[in-house]
Amino acid sequence: MSDFQIVVLWSDILVWLLLAAGIGLGLLISRSPPLLAAWRRVGASRPGMASATVLLAFVLVGLLDSLHYRPALESQPGEQTQYAIEVLSVLDALVGPLRTENEKTYSSPLATHLHAKETTEVPGVGTVREFPRLKFGGVHLDDPAQRGGDVAMTALRAVGLAALVWLALAALVAARCGGWAAVWRGRTRFAWNAVLATLGAMLLVLLPVFLLAGDYHVFGTDKVGQDVLYQILKSVRTALIIGLVTTLVMLPLAVVLGIVAGYFRGWVDDLIQYLYTVLNSIPGVLLIAAAVLMMQVVIDTHPEWFATAAERADLRLLALCFILGITSWTGLCRLLRGETLKLRELEYIQAAQAFGVSNWRIILRHILPNLMHIVIIALVMDFSGLVLAEAVLSYVGIGVDPTMTSFGTMINNARMELGREPVVWWSLAAAFSAMFILVLAANLFADAVRDAFDPRAA
Amino acid sequence: MLQVKDLRLGFASGERTLLAVDGISFAIARGETFALLGESGCGKSATAQGLMRLLPTAGRIVGGSVQLDGEELLARSEAEMRAYRGGRMAMIFQEPATSLNPVLTVGRQIGEVLERHRGLRGEAARARMLDLLRQVGIADPERRLDEYPFQLSGGMKQRVMIAIALAGEPELLIADEPTTALDVTVQAQILDLLAQLQAERGMGMLLITHDLGVVARMAHRIGVMYAGELVEVASREEFFTTPRHPYTQALFAALPDMTRRGMALTTIPGQVPSLAAMPAGCRFADRCPLVMPVCREQSPAWREAQPGHAVRCHWQGAQAAPAVVSSVADALPSGQAPLLDVADLKVHFPIRKGILQRTVGHVHAVDGVSLAISPGRTLALVGESGCGKTTVGKALLQLIRPTAGSVRLAGEELTGLSGRDLRAARRQLQMIFQDPFASLNPRLRIGEIIAEGMTALGVGGDAAAAVRALLQQVGLPDDAAERFPHEFSGGQRQRIAIARALAVQPALLVCDEPTSALDVSVQAQILNLLKTLQGELGVAYLFITHNFAVVEYLAHDVAVMYLGRIVERGSADEVLGNPRHPYTQALLSAVPVPRLDGAGERIRLPGETPSPAKPPSGCHFHPRCPQATEVCRERYPDGKTLSDTHVAVCHWVN
């Protein structure tokens, strides 16, 4: 009788499979000198490594959020253990109070009082309209007026801690890479100075945020009193899954169809070209909306398929990834077709043909490896586009399940809040900044990858 | 007029600056042509770009001085330099196809220079443009002025490029390999044009080239560059009669030639040192046959061997001892049953137009070619670009399916074979490609590349041992099998390509311009290798080339192609020594010869090769032929047999 039951969602399986595939790919790359050399160039690029550090932080959050379980409910001894209907993740357990400490409704960042006035009974005075104290935010303060000093003190402590942690990390790196001077002047083969600088900035921002999060709602709370910081942490996984799983769906389609069209030409090429031209000329949002709505009907009419709401939301997320993947392979396919058309005229392909090497073997040995740089570049570039696409779709109302937190649903909810007076800005601002940082990091990383794999620069 | 002193140019690489040009000094007088000669990668083009201050982003001018009529160019600001570029000094680039802007008319591109440097606009500018186009020999300039570059042929584009360069009335013209991308007959036209314009205008000209033939035709004085340094400066006469530097002498010795048939060519071992690892002493020391201990320690100083003939070498002698000439076993005599028999081969590519892709015509790339190659002999297929010679090679291997005709290899018909039968036949027939950088898959190890054919064609045996033996045969170290193509130089890559083709023990190798992308000294190594392999293995070669020197050296039989058809064929002696077809005669006389006496009677061909989509009526050659008459315009001539082997396809041969 354990006190929790492990829940494996389909998307969890995919996430961990992706991680395993990533590690496997890394091992393969380390055996192929040209690819290894290209990745070394990525490692030497300062913007690339800085953005990779940020991306890693996001990935870590996403991974922690991909280990799900159902906690056991309190039960009498001898009774069958019952598990909660709610599916939690390791991340939920780690951030603990952030998830449970819900206020009544809106409160601004670091507030001690609610955002709206309420009528309360004060003994001896009668009914008063006032801003009531929050249930959790800043309750340790006797006098709300001390808030400024308290926040400053906590932040200062956090900055001091950040400095200590950073110095320890930097000393470790310096010890391993031949001294301070080498690291700072960029003489290491890996761009350690960029990584350290980014880590420093991240520590300076994140440590105060998390130390303060114990006592306050750092980014405020939303309409139902949920902590916005918690919502953002939960949105990261959704964004990552949309970005990664969708590329996984579109990649085989794009690679196989693109190479086949470019290599065999003739009627195969015509067929595939017509296919993607037709697909491209249907407005994307319309196609996705139709598919999502149909899928929604299927899910709604079969409630017996899902044990928990989380499972239903999860399947809906995967279905969305699938639909996005089916509709977005055309760009990469066209790119690969063009490149294959060029490659197949190259002399080493003709030499292989002169040896009578079979077509599929030529594709596998000669064409695919020489297209890999385009695939890798497209993969990283598409990621940020898909994260943005999810936000747009959720905004239109055809994105992820309403019970699932994502940047798109957060922005969608914030739509009304901006119309209020006084305006509720923090939910939108926080979602916007988090998504901005994620997409910017992904784009910068994509740039570094593209530069490193660019055959003209190599 | 132009005075370059101790010019040093480098390329930034990380925190270091690698010197590509290390202290070169020369001067060019008005009306003089100074040729910079050297192999690729020795800093010729960087020098030209440095003079114009047009170095790429990573380029740095490290030191020295460049003076034009006493004015220091390196001290000028970028804004001031604009008045010099295109104005007092102009440049012509190697590739006419890419040096013109494809979306602007010819007139706009010339007008740009006229407006900037001569302040001409409107009617005055247009009159000047017409004048310029006439000067560079473009017919119908009124029409050409409003045309776009894609409407012009390669030779005409280069003429337009020259017109643009002349528009600013420069005192100094820098020509960076101006004819390397052009065909022999067009090259002759452009070189004549440059020489004539220079004489008329009294311009100084800096000619950058790797071709000794072009130097012999054009230059007054010559500077030989090696690894970023000038090693010898001499007048044309001195240079061709008594070259002093061992490098220069080796360059001459490495040239293939009729007189060297049956002998191994002298090669320069090794390759030009990389910028990052320049030797401390004389930079040529590692490759020099006459190296002395002092060469490795101390960089030699300039020494005046004759007035006006300076050389940088410790060695004081005049002429290197002739290298030991090893003769190479020559091929089997002809007269055996032919190994390859091609009859009336045709390859037509359909031209499709419209939505339904209907065929509206055909490009007659190969239009009835007949050839025969005996075992162990070399047939050279010669022609200018676009004449269909590469298509013939690929059609033989069935890489391109012939439209009609027959290809019989050792009695077996190849056309129409497929699957297993074709695979079996391909063991007999392999190909070596022109560009060693495109013919090896960059993602595969050398061992895998060489073994690919063996696995695909099911050649049994120990693949690893076979790869080692092949590497040894083509003169590469054993450990090459584990390395990747990018670790090898062009010449080494071509050796790998040869090893790959030999791996399946073919009886016939189709060599498609295997040396045209290589430097002279490396070309000599590859030609020696091919000749040795022929002696050892008895392979027959179909050698596709436009380089007559190589043909003279290597070929037993020669076939000359023009616009998809063979116009003359015969043994090498017959075709090269006694050419009968007017096209062959013109082609041979247009080849620049790297000798002082090379300036013999030349036959000038007007115009360029017409498109194979619309070949001229009658004899294809008649629009350019000096002897053409009415009958040539009406009827394609029959082949006239001149001896057992010699055939020319012309009405006027008898």
C-alpha cells in the first residue's frame, strides 16, 4: 500500500521517449566527426550557449512536470486505499504551497490585500467596504505596511545567496577549464563565459522570485485566486510538448515525402507537389479548427475512455499536436525536395548510380545524411513557431483542453481582465514574458545551430 | 604608375591573423601588362582585392604601401576610395555569369559607372555606352544595351564586363583570371580584345592567371607567386627562356605536351603549405628538388640574376639538372577488336512547355555519335563546353538513357539493359568525375567510399584488404581509409575517386575532365597515375576534355565533337598534327601555348557555339566556318575517310 499511484500519461511516454531519443542521437553524433564538429561550433557560439542555458531551465521544468501520480486519500486502516481523482506531478509536489494556496480572486503581484473591495462585517463598526487581507499572501506580516521592507530584505538575502551559488559554480568551471582568465576571455572551446553569465542572470532573477513565492504571490493571482507563477510553470510543459511532439509528427512526413519527390521526380514528384500545394492553399486555422472540433465531439461522446480529467486533457493535447503536425509538414517538405533535387545531380550520387547501388540505399547513405543539417535547423526553428501557434489556437478557443494550463489559455483568460478598471495586467504580462523568453531562446539557439551547420561557413 | 611595396594582407581567424600575402612588391608602368602567376591558394586574388581595398570581411591589410601615381591608396578613406574603384582602376572578374547583376539591363550597369565617374547622364551617357560596346566588339549595340545578362552568351557577358571596366577610363585594369571560365575559341577572342584595348589606351594591366599559355600570349613582365610571396620576377623573354626559380622550372616541367608522350611528367611533391603552418625558411623548401640546409633556416633574399630578372632563391645555378625521366609502358597497339563500340548514339532531351508539359522540341545534346575504343588505349573526346561530350560519357554508363543508337561493350549491348544485367555490365565500365569536391560524399569515410562499389556489385573477397591495396595503388597512405574527404586536397581526392572506380576492376574508365579543377603540378601527378595504371592494368580510357595539352600527352586516338556530333576523328598524330576539319584547325590554333614562339598564325572563329536546341541547318559549323559556302548551309556533310583511322566530316576535305 503505497501512498501514491503512478500515472503514466501518453504525453509523458512521448516526452521521456524524446529525451531518450535525444540522448541516443547525441551518442550517434559523437561517433560522426563532421556532425560532432558542427555541434562543437554550436558549443563555441556565445548567443547559442546562453540561449541553450535558458532552454535547459525550461526543459527541466517540463520534465519535472512530466512525472505524474495520484496521491492516496486518507483512509481508515484496513480499508482499500483510495487515490485522489486529481493527477499531480513531481513539479506540483516540489512547489507545494504555490498550488494549494489559492486566494478568493484577483490580487496584484506581491499584494497583501485583494484587488477588489468587499463588504465585510466588522464587530462594533458594522458593514464596511474595504480591501480584505489575503488568506496566504503576506500573512506573516502583522502590519501590511511592513511589506516593502520585508520584500526588500528577502530579495536582498536571495541576491546574496544567488551570488554565493554563482561564485561556487564559476569556481568549479574555472577549476576544470584552466583558470579564470581562460574562461572570461573566451579561450575555452565551449562558450563557458556565456553560460556563466546567463546562469548569473537567471539566478539573480529566479532565486528572489522563488524565495518570495513562499510568502507572497509574486506574479499575483487570477480570477479564481490561483497563483500566476504556478500557472506559468505548468504552461511550460504544454508549450514544450506542442513544440516537440508536433515536430515529431511532421518530421517523418516531410523527410520521406520530400526526399522521394526530389529523388524519383516524375509522377511521384507531381503527386506530392499537388498534395502539399492543395494542403497549403487551405487556410491553416480553418483546417485545424475543423479537425479540432471534430475531435472534440468524439472525445465528448466517449467519456468512458478516460479515468481522470487529466487523461482527457492529455489526449486532447496529443490530438492537437497530431493535427498541427499533419498540417505543417509542407514547408520542410518543399525545402527538402529542392535540396534533394540539387543533391541527386551531384557527382557522388551519380558515381553510386554507376555502381548500381539501389535507390533506397542511395537515399539512406548519400542523401539523408547530407540533408540532416536542414532537418536539424528546421526542427529548432519550427519549435518556436509551434509554441506561438498553440497560443493563437487556444486564444481562438480551439487549442488545448480548458482544464489544461497553457500560455494560450492564460492569454485567452486575460482578454477580459484588460477591460476591467482598475486593469488586471499581471496575468497577461507574466504569460507574455515567459513565452517571449522561451521563444526568443529557441530562436537564438536555432540561429546558432543554423550558423554552425551552414556548409558555406564550415 | 602602380607601385606596390611590401604589401602584407591577412585573414583574421580567431585572435590570429593569417598572412595570405606576405610582403610582395612590384610595379606596373603605363601600357605594361604584369602577370601574377601561381597555383590556387597562393594569394593572387587576395593581392588584387587588396589593391582595390575590396577584401572580404575577414581580410585585413597588415602593412605595406600601394601607390598609384605617387598617391598612397591605403591611406585613403572608404569614401575617397570610391573615386578610385571603377574610376582610375577597374577590375574584371573570373566568372562572367555571376559578375553581372541579372535584374538590370546592360545599359543600366554600364550607366552606373558613367554616372559615378564621368558624370554622364541621359543621351550623352547612351552615346558613350554604344561607343564602349562597339569597342569591346559587340555587334548591334543598340539592341544589346536594353537586354538583360541572361540574353547574352558567356563570351558576350565578359565583353560587357570589360566595357563596364573601361567606362571609367581606368589607368590600371586588374583582370582576375578573365578567361578561365570561357571556352578556348572565346578565350582567344577575349585575350585579343584585352591586348588591343590596352595598346589603344596605354593602360597598365595586372593579369592574374594560373595558365602559362595565357601568360605567354599577354604578359610583358611576369611575377611568380608561391605561398603568399613573389619568388621570381622577370620579363617575358627571360621568363620563358631561362626560368630561374626551381618552382618556376617545375611548373614548366609539369606541363603535359606532345614531346613528353610516353614519359612520366615531372611533379612537385606535396602541396602549397597552409596559411596556418608556413615554414620558417624558404616556403618552397619542402617541395624543392634542390633544397639545401640553408633553405630551411633562412628565407632567401632577392637576387638579380640578370638586369630585370630577380629571383628569391639560395640556389645560384641556372638550370636544374633534368629530372630523371622514367618512361611509362605505352599501350597496346590498335587493331584489336574494339572493347567499346558505340554506333549512332543519340541523346535528346525534351523541351516541355505549358501547363500540360507538352513536348515542344528537343535539345539534341548528342546527335549520332559513333566511337570505338580498343582495350588498353585512350580515346580523347575533345570539344568546347555545351558540345555534349559529358552527355556521351554518361550515356555510355546508362546514367542517362540514350534516345537511340547502340553501345556495345565487349560485344554486349548495354542500351535497354536494366536491373541485374545492367549491374553486371557496370563492373566493366566506370567513371571519374570532373570535380573532386563534389564526387565524394562528405559524410562517408574513404574506406566506405571505396568499398561502396564492391558491395553494390558483389565483388567478393576481403574488402578491407582490397581497400588497402587500392589506396597503395593510387599512392595514398593506409590510414586514409579511416578519414573523411574534407581532410584531403583536391589532388588526393581525385586519387580517391580513381581508387573507387578501380575497385570493381573495370575494363574501361570514362574520365570526365578529371584534371580541369586541379593545379598544373597536381594535374601532372594525376596524369602520371592514370598512365601508370593503364600500363599495369590495361584499362582503356575515354578521356573527355577540352585541354589540348592533356590530349597531346595522353591520348592515342582523338575525336573532336561540335554540337552533338563528331566532326573529326583519328589517331592523335593525325588529328593534332594534321587537322583537316576547319573547326579542329581553329581550336588547335586558339590554344595559348606556353612558349615564346607560340604566337603563330591564328585562325579566329567569330561568335560562339549555337544552342543544341536549334542547331543550324546544313553543316552545324557553317555560321562560324571561314570556308563555308552554299552547300554547307544546305546539307550536313558525310564523313571523308582520309586514312584507315582518320575521318573528317566536312564538304571541303578530300
